[in-house]
Amino acid sequence: MQATEILKEEHQVILRVIASLERGVEQLERGATVRPGFFADATRFIKGFADGCHHKKEEGVLFTKMEAYGMSSQVGPIAVMLAEHEQGRRYTRGLAEAARRLEDGDTAARADLIHNARGYIELLRQHIAKEDNVLFPMADQIIPRNEHDSVLTGFEHVECEETGPGVHEKYLALAEALEKESLSWIGSADWTI
């Protein structure tokens, strides 16, 4: 399996959590109750998996390898992806703070939570589409075939050494739990289509 295929598979997990987050935001916007820790859990996933593992693979391994073969990180596609990663981190910090305030009973935090969640959702959907359809095909062409194994080795290092054994699996389980919880709202009496 190519490294970019692994990243695309991880994107699918991230998109599932984004859809769950969006369902949570829609519940709030309708005035329905959402378990206060739901948004804190979603933020924990974003920080730990999307940024802590996935973006480390992109920034520390794939983008670095692309630079080694002539693609600039100062301008062009990599620069755009790095800037969007930073924007995503800003939204995540705002979301985490609003989730904490909401858990503490501050109902005024709803508006901040909705703003930051909506911003993150929109950003990441566009970001993932750009990576999957533009940047990753470029990476597959720029990086020589004999170097693809070293990218995979770098990914393994991120998963095993930097984030720790079993952490990746823990976040996959969290993604599944968030999705299951958010899908349960669809069948609830509060949900209207």
C-alpha cells in the first residue's frame, strides 16, 4: 500500500468524525441537548488523531520527502496545506475552549462552539479534497518509487514512536463511538429532516 493511500484512509475516518461533529452542531442549533462531553471528545479526537498522528505523517514525513524532490514548502500546494493545518489548529483551540465552557454550564459558549466547529468542518472538507485529489497524486509522481518504503517507515515511526503503541487504535475506537452517538440522534424524537 502506498503512503498516500494510508493518508486517504485516515481522511475517511476524519470525515466520519466531522460528520458526527456536524450532527452535534445541528442538534445545538435546534436547541436540542447534546451530552456536554461529546464536543470535548470530538476535540480530543481532532487533537490526537487528525493533528497528532495524521498531520505529523503529512508534515514530518510526506511533505518533507516531497521537498527533498523539489517541491517548495514556502509557496504552492504544500504551503497552502501547512497554512490550512494551522487554521484548523486555531479552530480546534476555539472548539476545545468552548466545549470546556459548555461542560462547565456556560450556555453562552454554544455560539463560540458552533462558530469554531462550523469553521473546522468547512475547512477540513475542502482541505481533504485538495489533498486527496491534487497533492497526493503529485506526491505519488514526485517521490520515486524506490523511496515510497521510506515514507511508510516514517509513518510507522510516527504511529509507534511518537504517538505511542495502541494510540492509533484508541482514536479509531473514539471515532466509532462519536459516530454511533451522533447517529443515535437521527432516530430521536428531536431530529427533524
